[in-house]
Amino acid sequence: MEFLRKFSLWPLPVFLMFFVVVFTKNGINASHEVFMELQSSSAVSVRKMHRTGYHFQPPKHWINDPNGPMYYNGVYHLFYQYNPKGAVWGNIVWAHSVSRDLINWARLEPAIYPSKVFDKYGTWSGSATILPGKKPKPIILYTGIVDAKNTQVQNYAIPANLSDPFLRKWIKPDNNPLVVADKSINKTQFRDPTTAWLGRDGHWRILVGSVRKHRGKAILYRSKDFMKWTKAQHPLHTSANTGNWECPDFFPVSLEHSNGLDTSFDGDNIKHVLKVSLDLTRFEYYTVGTYDTKKDRYIPDNISMDGWKGLRLDYGNFYASKTFYDPSKNRRILWGWANESDAFPIDDVKKGWAGIQAIPRKIWLDPNGKQLVQWPVEELKTLRKNKVQLRNQKLNKGEIVEVKGITPAQADVEVTFIFSSLDNVEEFDSSWDDLYAQDVCAIRGSTVEGGLGPFGLLTLSSENLEEYTPVFFRVFKAQDKYKVLMCSDASRSTLKDSKKMYKPSFAGYVDVDLSDKKLSLRSLIDHSVVESFGAGGKTCITSRVYPTLAIHDKAHLFAFNNGTETITIETLDAWSMAKSKR
């Protein structure tokens, strides 16, 4: 992926053509690169260094996409792509864990694994739907791989015993597959069925991600009985020059409140969100728009941009996400996967594991109607301990202050910065207009003096700042408006051999009103992950980092200011975090 980032400034059509011609000739698959000699190398031992304490990960081996998370009869179910035989992608099954609180988990046996003619070569991602009735019933839709040519079909599975509170056993009936690609579809790029929703006409609908001539597609299927599915004449939505769409997600959001809505909700004062994971960039993008239920078409709002410069759920290491509706607390929950970026596959084999799930987040529409807001689920607070506080702490240019009294390698930090003036804001260079936010962050990093900023936190820092991962803001003046950049910069995160490392300057812009002269930040720090939420969750960035000095009790946490404008820490609350059960 570091190789791909080098071409991030190319015009999109040129980059796409380069990718198709060069990468295809060399046999590189952007989605699932296979290392046959490594995928069944079971871990002899598991290295504890950099393993997380409260983010979800299994005891060993590879994980990727969260599949079909759901809430059923008082239990949260997390299914996820898992290699039971090794620490690289391959041998994929649907692993299964259950929880009462979304934080502490119990592992069960895999729910779905290759065993039938319709999934002999793979059981890939999908979604869960709760079918209504006197006794609601869950059903899983998933992508099966039927042959060595990577032919993809959509299958279903049902619980073997609904009276089992944990739904340990799942059955794959013999009338699978339910959906097969017709001649108009590339059958090797046809995957990841969504949660189904029920229309006014009594028909169920699902989306399947695909691509045709570099145009990403959310192919729509309808069914009256959930068994016989018919492809709609038109996709729900498409977008040119975006490449293959993976892991689509489609759901309603309220214009009036932050409560979640069932996927089938159809009423007034709502918008819809379409999220897709782009195979080419390995980032996720979403739009907010209107779902025309009569025409079965989705129309993004004119301020909601499709494609590579559109909105992202997370501007960092976050992919293949999936939401579900939680009726127990009337909320929509988002899960996402953060892969490793520290080494080559052989190094993951040596350490015995790869991949984590981000903390589950509540997700809703911002009151401005333009974007989503995300925040860690409230249950995470049960792991907090050893609280420390800072109040009204001034930070002049070049000053740092250490946050003591917690375990900085495994912590939760909430801070609000205030400033007295916007007079010293630096001008936004017009040559940056065509750059991505992360490119601007690389140019104007945490050590480059600005006017208002950079200021923020130095996470996973060594005592003498040889290593640190800064999460920070800097404010620009762009013509007649202010532009707030939020960065999570891994470039100084480790002293490990830089040739092996992917250490990006992740960043996104924050759509926030500065009239109150405040900016807030929350960072979840967990050994090799820094998951940050700016301005109450308007901009989110997940970074994977691998310090060599700032580990365990040698890690430190600082607040800093490298701008000429004095910053005040109005409030800073920090907690050590207990280890979750997984």
C-alpha cells in the first residue's frame, strides 16, 4: 500500500489505468493477496509486544472484515473473517464471538466455513438480517467462492437451534446459492451482500458490490420470500472511475435526533447513507442522500461527493466496516477493521497474529445534515480507571506538558483546547487545493510552526521524544473561511527500520464552527493503535503504530503546542484502561 500512496496525486483516470495495466500484469490482487506458502503457517508462539489490551482481536492468527454483526435476544454477535491456520490472509472462515456489552467477548466455534459445493473455495464477507415475525429469526447472507477461478455467489445460512442463546451452530441449506451473477456482471468481483431491508411493496432488497469498466456499482436485488432474488434493471447507485466496490452498507439516518433507525425504516425526516469500501485505495467513502423508494435509486446530495475526495468514515487505517441497528439502546453501531502496517507478511507469521477491530462506535447524522458523527460506544467507559485531570493549563509556543498518573500505553484521553484569538491563523496555500488532507499534514506536520496550531497530544511517546505519534489540529484561513486540519501522524512513531514500515500522515478536515474558539479531541491509545475523534466525532482517524521505546510502562503522554498563538487546555481527563475479555 505504501507503493500505492506514492501515486495519490496523479489524476484519477491516469492512476486507474496505471493500476489496471501494471498491477494486473504482475498478478497483484488488491483485495486478497494470497501467500500460499504462509497462509497455513500456524503460530508457534504469540508475541505480546504491540498486542492490544481492549480492542478486539483473537488470541492468534489473521482477522479482517467484521461480518454481519447483530443484536439478537439480548446478545451481541460479532462475526469476522478469520484464518484459523495462520497469520496471513487465507483459509477464511466466519469466526464468531458473543457479548452482553460490546466490550467483553466470549469466543465460539466458527459459524460458517467452506464445506459445500457453493462455498468450497471460500466463505467471504456478508451481513445479517433479522426477519420479523412472532419469533424473529436471524439469517446470514454471505459470499461463497465456488471454484479456483474465484467465481463468487451469494449464499445464506440460518441458526440450527433458535433456543440456543448464543446461536452456536449454523446451517447452510442445499438450495444455495441464492444469487448468481448474470452475464452483465464480473463474477470475480461480485461480493459482500448488505443487510436486507423491506420495502413498502413487501419485497426485500439487498445490495451486492461490484464493478464494470472501472465504474463501482451497488447492484440491487429484490425478493418477496427471501429465497428467490431478482436483479433490478438498474443498480441502486454507481460512480465512474472508483473501481470495485467492496462491503457496501446502506441505511437510514434521522434528521431530528441521534437515535438509530432500523434498516427497513421508511418515514419522514430521514436521509440515507451509502458507504462503500474502495478496492483500489483501501479506504472507505460515503455519501448522504435521498433514497427514491419508487424508482429504487439513491441520489447523493449535491454537497456529498462520490469518490476519492468524498467523505470518509475514518481517515486512517480503517476498512471493510459494517453497521447494524441495536434495538436495545436504539442506536446504530459501526464496526471497522484495522490491519497491520508494520511489516511484511513473514513478520506477521513470526509474531503470530495480524489485524484488530476498531472500537465499536455509535453513528448518527450531524445536525447540519452534511456528514456522519461517530463516538465510541458508552460501554467502553466501564474499562476506565485511575482518572487524572488537567484544568486551565496554558501552552505557549513550543511548550509541552506531561500527563502523569495513568498508563499511557493503554489509555482513554478527552481534552478540550481553547484559544483567545483567530488573528494569527496561517494562510492556506492555494497550491494545496488539489492535495488530500494527509498530504497537507505531511507538509505541515506537528513540528512545523504555525499560527493557531499545531497543537494536540503526543501519544505513545518515548521519554525524550525519539518516538511519538502526534494527534493534532492546525487552523488555516482559506479566503473568507477557516479550515481546520486534524492529523494523526505516524512518521515519527517508531525507530524500527523505516524501509519496512508504512508510517503515513493520516489527516482529514473538520467541519466545525470556531465561534466558541474551542476544539475537542478524544484518543483511544492501545499499544499499537491510536483511534482519535475530533470535534465530538466529526472527524475520526485510526493509526496503527509500532514503537520500540514507547512500549508498556516506558510510554508517555504529552500535550503540546507548536503554534505562535497560546493554547489553553480547558479540560483534560485521562484514564488508564483495563484489559477487556476477548
